Amino acid sequence: MAIRTYFCPVCGKETEELYWGVYPKEIPCECGKKARNKFTAPGAIFVNWRPGYDVGLDRTFETKRERDNYLVRHNMSEDRGSSGHGSRSEPEAKSQRTAFLAAQEAKNRK
């Protein structure tokens, strides 16, 4: 998820919105006009990792580097697209299979 900052040129108000995936270029402002997306420098990226127990891996990690090294040693990758706000790790083949099944499910809904 990314925090998008919108600026209204009429009233000057800045609004922050949280979006997953595609986000609008403009949103309605409280003043009734349109607030435009304001580019935010990469320093504003939110990192959602904390030391402790990783449910997906069923292990405890003290540092992110320790966790990343574990993933490399076990031929695993981080699948951020499948969860709403956190991240989980799973083997690459399972990640690809999950993506394929999700695409098939989306097709069947149409």
C-alpha cells in the first residue's frame, strides 16, 4: 500500500490517502474542487517489518537482514501482492500457482 498526497490548488489543503494498486490522479476536496496527486519523494515509503515472529515462516527473526538471508537460503521470495497490509513468504512455485489460480478465478467471475 502506498500513501498518496493530494493538494488542492484552490484552498491549499493537503490530504493523504492510502491506496492499494491503482490510485486516482484527482480526488474531490472538501471545498468542492479537485485535489491533484502530489508526487512524494521515495523517502515517504512505509516499511511494515518488525522484529519478532513471522507467521508465514513459523520462525522468529531479530533483524530484517536475518529474515532476508533465510529466504535466500531456502529459495523463497516475499509475496507482497497477496496480502492487504503485511507481507508473507512462500516458495516461488507456490506463489506462481497462487497467482495463476487467482487469474483463473477472476476470469470465471466475468
